[in-house]
Amino acid sequence: MDQEMGETGGEGQGDTQSAPSVVEPAISQHNEDVSSHVVLAEWPRRAWHFRVQPAPAYWTKRDATKFLDSIAIAPPLLTRVEKMHLKNHFYITLQNLSASERLEESINATLGDEQGDATLTANCPTVVRDAVARIERAELPSRARLENEDSNERWVVVIAEDPAARKRARVDDKFERLEQKRRVMNDGERGAGDVVAPWRKKSYSEQVVLKKASLTIALEKVMSSLWKECKFSHGNSTWPPSIVHARGKGVCCPLEIFIEAPEECQEYYRNKNEFSVGLDDSNRLAVGYSLGLISDGETRVAQADLECLTTSKRAIQVADCLRNAFESTMLPAWDKRKHTGVWRLVMVREGIRTGDCIVIIVIHPQNLEGQVIRSAQDVVSRSLKTLGFVTGAMWQSFTGVSNAVELDTSLEPLFGEQVFHECIAGMRFRVSPSAFLQVNTIMAEKLYHLITDWLAPDSDSIVLDICCGTGTIGMFISRTASAHRVYGIELVREAVEDAKRNAEVNQLTRCAFVAGKAENTINGILSQVGTRGCVSVVDPPRSGLHQTVVRAIRASPTISRIAYVACNPENFWMNAVGFCRPRSNAFRGEPFRLVKAAGVDLFPQTPHCEMVVLLER
């Protein structure tokens, strides 16, 4: 800050003399003795948004509010205060233009008298010993500046344009740049297949080579992250020699095996498909995949077609059917930019082996009359029934800005079943619309076999299935291994109810399932089983396990082995550090060590694959 103000110092001193002749009428002027006044600028759009700087970086919103209160700027005159962490400025919003004049008068009165420095120093001792005003306007490069020669510290008040307006302007600029880019590039269009199957033009053998290389990089990242923690956190003496001697080089454990997808599940394999609804290049309604991010100015949706090699063929048929149905209702598609329109999202979930297929249609109601919505529901229902294979359909209204529908949003049945079933390893599983199930059924079986072999539970072992979803992994282990008992833990209550029904249907009496946060339930479960040995399988979402769950596992001494399933191997290093770092007040219990890793290709035609890592202690 000092360097920045120093560089503008010469300019500011010159501007104080010329400001009255340069500044347009939108800038308020006062006594020619500028040394005792703070000059504020009136912005063309809004005159009551201010940025005040510098402020101590450690200040909170409460500290800024206290300071404003000390100079008689308080509600209802003050309507908003925003202070970002570790920033040397804060934003305020005043009620009206006269309020901005009141702010000017209050600061001038406080800074202009002989006791001003002492009064303000008592309230914010590290900030105000000097008064500086700087005028910033979008169309004027000049600045007006005030300073106290007896002090080195400075106080700057700057009018700031509405942050929301600035953001809208940036988005508009991105849209304009994107349109220009489209006009310049005429060498081909990006389609839905490029979004969901970006590797569809590579041979499968080439895909396998690239995925093995990516897993090796992920394991190297774990090693380098462990070395950083070793070097900066605890010192070399408390870490295992294997990490100390490697000094961040190489992989944390060997990549022992990579399980490739057989030919029958390399294409059109997904049992869960989500389609966005929007407009395509020709402004026709499309049910398919977004071609980019709204933050990049991309709102187009490409219709799902057979080029989407990961999408099941029945889901593509559903997308085509609903496209025509939506168009026939004359209701518009959802516009991500303007937040208008009705049709938002379509989800298709199916049992590859059972033939079940359920469809969920998500809309924004937009204050439509009930009769209009009921008419649209009838059109959708009749269209889906003509396909012959849809076993159930549901309707969901969601008014949020993004298409990420909240889990507790209610579903309205349109017709048929509200769940679907899938068969894995001879067991039949009931799956609710929001419950998790691996999207590649055939490869999921291979994944479960690998996990069971690595955990190797004996007849006296307890198996913890953390983030169990509908319980498929735990029940697979219970059926194929000789574990004493299997406990599944899942946050989504609906999935837990499915898991309990699945265990009952498949006559698996040694399985139990609990709904709740893993960190709150692990200790309660293990306290019931006494001193029996425990192994665990962890299958978290792409973001990984929360550190509180890692700490809970570390603090449970009976857990001796973990099979960690990472659907995003690049993020595994964060949890690996938590499991393997030396014990401390935060991470109690003995650390784990990384034994071996494997890759399982659940996602052919894409850069993604699952990584399984075995940890022991």
C-alpha cells in the first residue's frame, strides 16, 4: 500500500491544485482549503456505494462497523458493510445521496479539527494519522488528493461502483468475446459428443496408456504433498523413513494393477444420465449437454445423439422424445443467463440388467398457473409412455439459480414406479432417484471384487462401509467374504432406506445401515463391537472425505486397513496427508501407510477412471 501511494504521490499533489478545473459537475467541491476536506465523487450509476481504504487486513465486518459508528455513520443511514478477510479495504452502502454527503461531512469534521487525529486514533490506532482523499472515475484519469505532512499513515475514501454491476459488465464482455470467436472460427462446431466423450476418437488401448500415466502422476502428487508436510510441519524425525528418504520424488506406492473395461461396456454404458435443457445453435430447444460454462459466456446446449458414447441409447431416445414434447407445450427452455424459462433438467436412471428406467423432469414454475403446469405434465407423460420402456416418471419444481437441485426437493410422481432396480453379483438392488450407484454396472462388479480381495476380512472382522450409498459394496462383501458383520454409513437418508430394503430382499442378515454423518457415527458403531478387528471401505464424492471424517477414522484404533476409492485421483493427496501424517492433537491415533494402488476404468471414452488405494497400520 505504501509503495502504491508513493507512486501516485507526485500525481496527487499536482491534482490537488488542478482538481477544480478538471473535475466535472458530478464531483462535489468544497472550500478551496482542501487540506481540511475530503472530496467524494458521485458515480453516474449509483452515488451511494463506497470503498474505504486502507483498513487493517485483520479487521472484520464488526470492526469496520465500530469505526463507522465512531464517526456517526450508523443505521438507518448505513445499510450495508462488507469486509473481506485479509483485505485492506471495506465497502459500505448508504441509504441515499444525502447520506453520502453526511459521510463526507462526518469525516471532514472528524479529520479537520485539531483533535481529529486523537479521536480516530483511539478507535483505530493503526489506521488514521493522515487524511487522503482520492477521486476515481471510470472516464477521468485524474485524482484529487489530501494529506497531512505530519504523518506517514493515510486514510483513503473512494467511491466504488456497484460490484454487481461490474460483474454483469464482465459477463457481458465474455459473451461478446465468445460471439466474436465463433464468427472467426469456422473450422467446425463442438457437439454433445465432445462434451461427454472427449476421447471417443482415441483407440481404447491409447486411452488405457494415458489413464495409467495420469494415475502415476496422482501418486507422485501424494508423495510430494507428504514431503511438504514432512518438511514444514513436523520435521523429518517423526515421519516414516520411506517418505523422508524419498524427499518428494517418485510415487507414494506402486500402481499394482489397472483393470480395463471389456468391450461390452466401453460404449453407451452409463446407467445415470443428466441432460440440460436449453437452446442450440439454431435457437431450437435441445435436451442434451451444455457446451461450456456460463461463467465463460456459453449458454448453448447440444442435443444428445449417438456421438455421446457414454450415454445409454435408451437415455438418448428419452432426450429426443422430450425435446418434441417440450416444444409442443410452447413453454420456453431455461435461460441460465437471464434466469427465465421453464424446462431445466432431465435425469434418466436405469437398470442395465433389469430393464427398469425412470425419468425425472425438473422445471422452474415461473408463477405459471396450475392448469398450465398440469397440461404440460400430461403432454410429458403421454410422450414418455409411447417409448414403451419407461417404467416411471417424476416431476420436480426447483427455483434455485443453478441446476444443482437440492436433495430435499420434493418429487411429484407422474406415472409408474418411483424407484428402479439393478442386479449386481446376483443380488437385486432397489435404488431411489437421488441415491448413489456406480454408473457403470459391469465395471462396478470388478471394482467390488478388487476391494473385497484387498480388505480380506475374516470371520471375526467388522467391515465399515463409509459413504455406502445404497449399500452395494458392503452387501457384496457380506455375500462374497466371511466378515462377522458389515455396517454401512450414509448421509442421504433415502439411500439408507434403500440399503435396508436391499439387505432384507437379498437375505443378508449380517448387514446394518445407519443414516448420519460418518464422524458422528463411527465411534458409536465401534463401541458396540468391542475389540474386534475392523477394516473399512471409503467411497467418497469427488471432493474427497472431510477432514473430520479422516480424524475420526484415525482416532479409531481397531480400524487397521482401508480401501479408499478415489473417483477423482487428483484430489486424493489431501486425504492421504491426513491419514499418513504423524499423530498430533488434531490427528490422534497411529498413522496409516500407503501400501498399493490400482486403477479401474469405469469411464471409457473420457479421461477419468477410479483409483483404489490400500492403507494399513
